[in-house]
Amino acid sequence: PPLVLSRCDDPSEWSGGTLEKTVTPDGKAGIRWAHADAPSLALHRVAADWSAYNTLEIQLHSAKATASRFLVYVGSENPASEGADYYSAVVTLDFTGWKTFRFAFTEMGVSRSPLGWDHVTDFRFNASGWENTPHPDAVVIVGDLRLTQTTVGQGPRLGDAEFFGALDLELPALADVKAATVTGDYAAARQAFARYLRAR
């Protein structure tokens, strides 16, 4: 089963964020991170052993597509190495609404000499450094943070936003699908797309 790193409903687990209850998926709470207020968002306590899993899943909401970026930082400090030892991935805020990111461990960057996925020491998001600058309008809500074991070739490889973004929503027959995606109602978008397929 997935390992939940944080349900993001307790702001005391985090530094740099506040509790968000108004813009959340399925009525759940989330952690609101305004980049102008805090350049990083850090989880205080994180599971140390991730070796039973191979994918990091993060549910994010972006209030505005600022095109700015931030780093997903998974620390694995090696005392025998100088400097920070970590795994990383980059998130670009080129979307609005909710989006689920899935980072396969094998696809994440490796910096210096991390001890391994069985020795994770810290977890945080960084909007500054690594050629990134906090955008004054960037506001992110973290809705869920978990580890999963994904079989090679097993989906989903795309989140809802990526899938519907790949469609030509200017087609008149997909007007209902487009209307649902504009509001971020992907359940309605899936139903409308299924109706389109059956009618086609």
C-alpha cells in the first residue's frame, strides 16, 4: 500500500506554510505555500526508509500559471561527502488548479553522494536557489504527499491536467469537456469525454 508522508492537514508538520481549507480536493485540507512569504516549505519529520517504493506522488494546486519553478528536495545526507547530498526534481508552475505529479526515483536527479533511498534525512520544496527565484504571485497548495510502488509500464502515466491538455478542446464536440476542465472539475470532464467517445 502507499506510504503517506503527510496528509497536509496539520500545519505544525511544516515550516513555511499555513493551513488551507477553501481550495482543496475532495474537501480535504492542504498546506498553503506563498513563495513571496517563504522561499521554502519543509516537512519537519519524514519517513527515513523509502526503499520499498519507487515513486513519489505530490498533489499540488497552483493559483496562477507564473511559469516559475521550484525544486523538490529529498535529502540523504552522507557524512563522508562534502556539501549537501540529495535527490531532486523540478516543478514548473505552468498550470492552474490541481495536478498530481509522479516522480519515479530512477528519473530524479542525484547530487553528490546520497546514502540511498533507505536513508532519507529531510524533505522540502525550494523556490529559491538552483537558478530559481520566488515569484511574487506564486501560491501553491500541497494536498497530499505519498510514496507508491509502481510497476514498470503500469499507469497512470498522465494526470488529469496532462491528459486533457493533450486533447484538442477547441473541437465543438468537446465543448462540455473544455467547460469542465476550465473549472478544474476533472470528474465531469471524464464523464463528458466518455459521452463523446460513445457518441462518436
